[in-house]
Amino acid sequence: MFRSDVVGEFWYALKFNVEKPSPVVLPDIGCELGKWAYIYIPLTNPTYEALVLKMVNSDPSHFAVETDPKQPLIVPPHSTTQLPVRFFPSALGRRNHRATITFKCPKFGERAFHLTGSGAPPERMEATTISACIGEYSSTMIPFENPTTENVVVDIVLADQELLNQHLSASVLSQATCTESVFHLLVKQPRVNEEWVPSIRHKRKLIPNDINTYDKQLLGIRLAPKEKLEIPVLFMPTEMKFYKAVVVIHVMRENGENWPYVVTAKSKTHLNRNVTVAENGKTQGILWIYPINGTQRLEQRVELLLIGVLPDATAGPEAGNSAVVDKEESSNAPEVTDGSPATLEFLYELQYQSDEIRSQLESLVGMQLVEKEWDTESRIVTLIFNVVFAPSKPMRNEATVTIQCTAGGLWKFPLVFIATEPEVDDVINIEAVGLNKESIVGFKLTSQTRYPEPFTARFLAGSDPDFLVMPKAGELLPAGTVGTHITVGYKPRMYGKKHTATLVIETQSMQWTYVINGLPPQTVPPTVAAKVVCTSSYIGSFTVRQRNFIRENLKLITTGASSPIKGAPLVLRKKQK
């Protein structure tokens, strides 16, 4: 209504029609095949009351909305809820990765969201570390699931890490070998034996040869869609060194056809593209690469002699670890023949000089009493401990074993834990793109725990200044995540020399060492024949006159300017006396 003293009033009837909202198209989400990625749907409630929504998902096999099915989906008034959706592809590329998720409400109406995704070749998986004592063995399981919707044939190859520097193909994988004899695959062809595989985790001695098969390659394992396979890897170290290998899982279609995925020109030049390409340029197989690191833990028996032990029945333990020696109840108890009570108890504890040393050693050192001996004549008690030391970075720290007898007496024994420098974790080659131009290589790293860890990155002394690392400090994401991105740059100022550096990335509990090599740019010879282009139209003929230097020298009468005696006559006129 508009009112005016001059012209009067004007009335207008307004009719508002709220239309159904248009569907929202969310950005395309990419994810490696065999993994999952998240995207969030924004649900906005502009009203003054809470909205209870019902959801309809057209493709829950690829897009799973993470909500509690037992609880209603409620959006509070005047708020926006970010609803997580987990995407897990079943093929390379876009294919059928499309879904429409609709939310319905009597007052709100319908709201539709269109989601699309694309599957990418899997990147190199996180490294698996196995630890074992020298002369003994340990094992780990590599879980694998067929993420596709087709029947596949799986080839498993245990090979050296140098395999990653080659252009991988089916023929290269079939001929790949692992020179490290300490690693073995324990899968019986054609399928894992579920009865004996879990039991190997708990045994300390080697498994009899009639139960398992040690091998480096396992070919032709058939898996149905979404079927799972556990691959046991055995580690039997013989020396105190750092061992490395890779487990490559090559997946091909059972019908023999290539995967419907086009390899781009950029990915063809990448050595770690994780697909094998047939001769016709199509994708023949998909690769999952699992780095395996084998480390040793030092396990040593330590004998400690306690001199002058006097048993006392009135004393009792206070706290800490105890070693009870009872003549009547324990078969390993020392004999006491002097008439005193036949019960001895010892408290032992590993003490550290500072809280910093405790934080470094406490999770790496284990100590357990395994045997006790008693000499009644000399009154010497021998306690035999099993000490396990599993370092993850170079160190030298001291600790003290404190033993207290309940009958009286305190003994202290110093221990020194030394972890030497390991071999390098990897060699990174960076190809230059030109003088004073920077080329970069990136990789991802995670902490070895479930929590983020601060880290520092630095180059050791003697490294070329043409390299840089970013960031130099930060926080490593927890294990199982995508990891923290580390970038190494190479900016050469001159060619003609070998540029190398040693990169160390260190946390409080772990250290990684990388050798960085700077390579000159690769030159490609021209394929077109060379030709001369002359822009001048003048073409003349010239006669070259050859000089007779002997005739010219005979005409000389004095020495030239280059002679030690300049201007002297060549022929002497006076007779020499």
C-alpha cells in the first residue's frame, strides 16, 4: 500500500510462490583406487525450527553418507550442517561414479545434491616396518582387497626397491627378483591357508618346511569383486643392517581385456604411475606397491651379580617390578640352608638420568627377569635379564638398573644403549630444468604413531648448497593419513660436477635419511638433418695463393722482433778470431 495526500492510496496484492530449489552440483572428487576420500554436503536450515530430514541415496556403493541409521537426521534452526560423504571408487576414471543424494522434509521440501567422482591409479603405499632379532624371524600381514566390481587375476612379486626406477610392465614384473634373502612370501598358491597363517605371529622358531612355502613370486591368484586377501611377509635377518624391499601387487582383468582407462601423456613419462601399459597404449594392469623395511632389535641376556644377600622374613616389597624366590612354591627358587625363611624378593627398575632420556628410551627398551640363581656358600644371587633394544634413530644414552632386596641391600648397574647410523632410507634423483631454474620433487611422510609429531628437516654438512627442503620444520600427520608433504628443490648454478646432498628428517622417536642426487637435464639429439641457409646473393670465386716461407726467409738480412737479439745481421761480415 502506498499513501499520498495528493493522489490518495494505491493497493497492490502480492503473491509469493516458493519454487523447488535447483539441484546442487558438488565439485568432482578424486580418490586413489583402493582408498577413500571425503566430501561434505552443506545442509542449511534458514527457518526458526529444527528440520528432520529423510535421505535417499541413489548410489550407496560408491558414496556412503556417514550418519547414524538409528538416529534421525536433524538440522538445527538457522544453522548449516556439513554432512560427510565417503567416496570409494571401483574403477579408474569417472565411469559410473555418479550419485544423487536427496533430502526430504514436509516443511523444507526436497533438496538434491549431484556427486561425481573419479578413480586414480594408486600411489605408493605407506612403508611397512618389520622388526626381528638376528637369527630369528618376524612376520607382518599386508591386507589387500579387490576394489573393483570385476573378477581379477593378482600377481604378487617381492622385489628390490630399484624396481621402482624402471618403467614397469608385465614382462618386467615377471622377471623381477629380490636379492635380499631375508624376505619371503608365505602364501600357498593359489590362496592363503587361513588355518596356519594367523599362528605364525606367535611362534618364535622357524616354521617347518612342510607347512609353508617360501617364495618371491605368487602368480595367478583369482579374486572376486570386493574379496580380501592377506599376504604374509616373513623377515629373517642375518646381519645388523637395514633391509629394504617392495611387495608389488599387479591386478589384471580375468577376461584378459585391458582396463578402460586412458593413460595421459604426462603419466607415461612418470616412473611411478602405478599402471602397466600394453603395446597398444592401453592400461593392462593396476599396481599397488608396498615398501617393506626390515630392522633389527637387539635382544641380549644380561647377568647381574648381587653380592652379600641376607634373607629377612620381616621385610616386604614396596613397589616396582619384583623377582620372588620361594623355596616351597617355586621350582626355580634358590635353596637357603641357614635356617632363615626361604623367600627372597627383589625389586628392579630401569632409571634414567633425565626426563628427556626417559622419553627417548622408555618405549624402545624392554627388560624382563628370566632366571635366578643362588649360591649358598658365597651368598651371591645371579639375576639373568632379557634386555630388548629396538631403536628407530641413532642415539647413545645411558640408564641405570636399580635392584633392591626386600631383606636389605641396594645394587646399581649402569647400562649404555648405542644405536649406530643406519643405511639411507631412499635415493631421490632430481633432474635439472636449466641453470638457475628450480626443479622440485615431493613426497609424503607420516609419523610412526597415531598422533601428529613435530619434525625438523635439514641437510647434513658437506651437502651442496644447490638443494633446499620445504618445510624445514612442522608436524607429521598421524599414521594412516595422507601424510605431510615434503618438497625437495634443486637449483643448479653450474654444470660439470656431481651435485649431491644428504637430507635428514627427524622426530623425537624416528629418523629418515635420504640421498639427493642432482642430475643434468637430458638432451635429445635432433631428428632433422642439418642444412645451411645463406641469405647473401653474392657468390664470388677466390684464388688462394700459397706462401713459400723458405724463399721469404732467404731474403731476410736481420733478425726479427721475436729474436733475443733484435735487428742483428744474419751474416757476419768480419772474420772471427
